[in-house]
Amino acid sequence: MSQRFFSFDPRPTRIALFLGACLLAVLTAWALADFRGGGGLLAMARAGISAGLMLTFLVSVHRLRPREGWGITLDNAGVRVARPFTGKPLELHWGQIDSVRRVGRKGSVLGLFLKEEGRVLVTRHLFARKAVYEELLAALEDRLPPSRFDA
């Protein structure tokens, strides 16, 4: 098997987080205006909470940006999964992976079930298009045997 790379590019998630941050900026300004108008400590608490959420959303937008090497790599040795919020990728050898299954009501989560250490979940929203996600699933299912729980 040659090396194949499936990049993460969660555009809809990033857009939703940015729009949420914009809405929270408006709510922060409104709460600060209310505080200046005599709203008291409750208005300042609302401003602080909405500002904190806004900054959290903006940091998430930044961390979820597409970058080189950020995705899933399949090669002869195994699977390398980049983690969305940490810098170090997760290295899995083919012998460690017991099965691959779709998880969730809509099958929008890829589950790599390991023989000893548990599971690794990769959600569909990390990919720009559904076709890339389906191609990754097909490549993994070609390499690994079907789940022993299938009928």
C-alpha cells in the first residue's frame, strides 16, 4: 500500500464558530453598554462570560485551520491520526487495530477499535467533503478485515 493522506479541513465548523464568535461579540458589547448604564454586577458577569466564550470560539477557529500534515495518513506501517487540539499525532500499527466501524445514528463517526487500548474516534465534520470521508472509510475497510460483530 502506498502512502495516502486524507487532510482535515472542517470549513463548516470553522464558519459556525466564527459566526458564533461574532454573535458573542455583539452580546459582550450589549452587556458592557448595560453595565455602563447602571446594570450592576449581573451585566458585568454577562459581559465576562460572553467575552470568554467569544475568545474560546476564536481559539477553536484558529486551532481547526487546515495545515500541513494535519489529517489521517495510511501507509504500510499503519495509521497516523493528527489530533485537532494537540500537536503530536497518534501512531497506530495495523496490528493494533481490531476493527473499523461507523458509529453514531447517521454513521458520521469513524471508529477505529483497538485490540487493547480502546478506540479512536474521528468525526465526519473534520473533513471538507463527505467524499473524502467515504474514501477514507473505503481505504480502511480494504486494508482491515470486517468487524467480528457483523452478521
